[in-house]
Amino acid sequence: MCDTFYKKSPTKIIFAKNSDRSANEPNLCLFYPSQEIDENRKCTYINVGKVGPIHSILLVQPSWMWGGEMGINDQGVVIGNEAVFTKSKGKKEKKLLGMDLLRLALEISSSAKQAVDVIIQYLTEYGQGGIAGFDKKFYYDNSYLIADGNEAYILETAGKDWVLKQIETKGNISNALTINYDYDIGSQKGIDFAGKYTEPVYTFFSKAKERRECIAQNLINEEINVLDAIRILSTHHPNDEKHLYTKGSVRSVCMHQSLLGDHTTGSMIVDFRKNFPTIWLTGSSSPCLSLFKPCFFGIVQPPVFTSPIESLDYWLEHEYLNRAIFARLIDREEYLQKRDAIQKEFIEEEAKLIQNNPSQSELESFMKWCFDKESEFLQEYQKEINQVKDNNIKMSRIWTKKNKVLGKNVFITDFDKRNKK
């Protein structure tokens, strides 16, 4: 389950996404440099032959797969994907995951429109399918929100079929097909795409409608800024507030583990600018508790890494902290007061920095300063973090089960080997 939105106003363009997956599934923030040609590009399950030249990309990536949930390339193209539940056949066959299609598009494309074309090309040639879940056999098709500094599109798919709609000023997608007849172009003409392909049961229980409507309501305002985007990604359904970390719910934009569904395991916001965007990353789960750190493309400073192992260590350290809060070892309100003050400082200092046309070294120093501030903040809770790390806490049955295997086998692609008892 996921949510992605785009808002273009007279002064600002914002792209934002939550990645909702298994609570134990690390979302790693990894930078991949450019390369000329790969003669036999290996994706999660299949090869797609010759690819290149390949752009450098920043990917928010589930640890076990080749593709990513969201990302941006050196041309300023940004993409987020959503699981959608359709009547298409062949999902259990090993083909391209929706996340593989996202990465291929970022690697090859110089514009949002070209990224659309790349996804359609590979979708048509290879199809989509294969196990897409971390600790459950989960199969789905995908929709995409694709943007750059000039334009944005929603692409919805079902098997090898697709429809495309350009976004003028705002749009958002969740875990449901939403385009009926109002598309610009499609693989078939004149059909009700959502009406024809929606699988109603899974779509209903995903609670995509509630989350999509919640975000759409927040996009009505003419202007939104980074703090607004953080607030939107951190939103909980009012009826979930009393039991956020015990029962969870799939109807909240910031999702927490429940019997039915997933957990927000990574978040990204892109604040587009003419010269370069600011990319705000949590590098961790639970945006309602995490700090969004300002990052700049091509600079490898935490929360951005080139090493999957180092990125995993970063994600796990924050996950131990979050679960300490879930277990009430840490007072949530007191913690949030401190977190909010640091978040406000990051946003204010980033705005000052950008006004002064900073150099690459100044951007790098600023990212390092933010990382040091966050590290100091986490150090205040090291005792509680260690308690979770040592599995010395009491939590609900769901979380107790999750905690026992947290961080294990996270890089293994084969589902059965990854989940071997």
C-alpha cells in the first residue's frame, strides 16, 4: 500500500510519496552512479538485455529487490509507484516488478514524458509479475506518478494494458485504479479502464479510497510547502489515533502495522527548483515519528548511501527507536516536541542556504550538519534503542513476532529462502 501526490502552484512544485510495505522490510536510500552500457541488465527476476547510457539515480529501494518504490535521476525526473489490484492474468509469473519498471525509467529517461514511454515499452515487451511481497506472497499490477520540473503524468496499468493522463496542477494516486474514460491515450481506445480492470475485493480492503480522498482534500489549497507535505505524509485517520501502534490501520496515509496490511517504511519529498531540487528523505519508517532530512542529488551523506549494508544499519537504528516509542518506552509527546523543533530548524536553514546560491561543498556540509544533529537526537534515546535491539521489550503479538526476525535475510531475493523458518 502506498500514496503519492503532486502539487504545482505559482511558486512551487512538490512531489511526495510514502512507501507502505511489510514493517520489517527496509527501504534503503541508495545512490547509483551513471554508467555507459549494461549489455545484459538484470532486474529482480529477469534480464532485459542491453540498457544504456544509464543516468545516475537516487533510489528508495526495498532491500531485496533490484527496483525501487520511488526515486529521482540526474535529469530531475522523479517517479513513485503504487500497487493496484486488477483482473489481469499472469501476475504469479516471474516478469518485471513494478519497481523494476520504475528504476529502468529513471535510468534511461531525460524527461517525465520519456519515462512514461520507457515504462510502456518494457511493460509491453516483458509484462509485469512475480512475488512483490517481503514476507507474504503478494502479487499486483502498478500505477505511477511521473514528474519533472515541467510536467507530470499518471500512468495506470493492468497486465500489459495501460492508460495515461497528464496532470495540470495537482494529482494523487493510491492503491486503486482511478482513471475511467478521462485519459489522454491508452493501449485500448474508448474503454472504462478502471471499470474494466478493477479487482473489487482487494481494492476495497486496501482502503485506497479513504487515503486518496484525504490527500486530495489537502491539495485543494493553492500553495503547499515542504512542511505541508510532511504533515500530509504523516496523517492518520481520526479513528486510528487511539490505537496507532497496537492495532494499526490501512486507511491512514501514515500507515502502521495491522492484521490486514502494511506499514510506512520509507518517505520522500521533492521540492523542485530550476537549478536543483531539494530531496527530503526519512531513510526510515513512520513519517509521523521520523525526521525528514534535506538531501541534494549526487551528494552521498546519510541518509543517502552507496552501500546497502550501511543504509540498512541506518534504517534499523531508526526502526529500533520507532519501536521503542510503539512500546511506550519513550514518551511520544515529549519526543515529538523535540523532533518538531529539529524539523523546523532543518527547513528554516535549508531555505536560508538555497537563497545564497550554495556551492557543492556548502550543500555537502549542510547535509553533514543535519546528520550530526539527528545523531545527537538519537543518542538521547540510546538506552531505549538498545532495549529493542536486544529484544528486551513487551509489545503486542504482531509486533513481538516482527521483532524476532527484524533485520534478518533482508537482502535475499528468493522468497522461500528469505522466509526460511
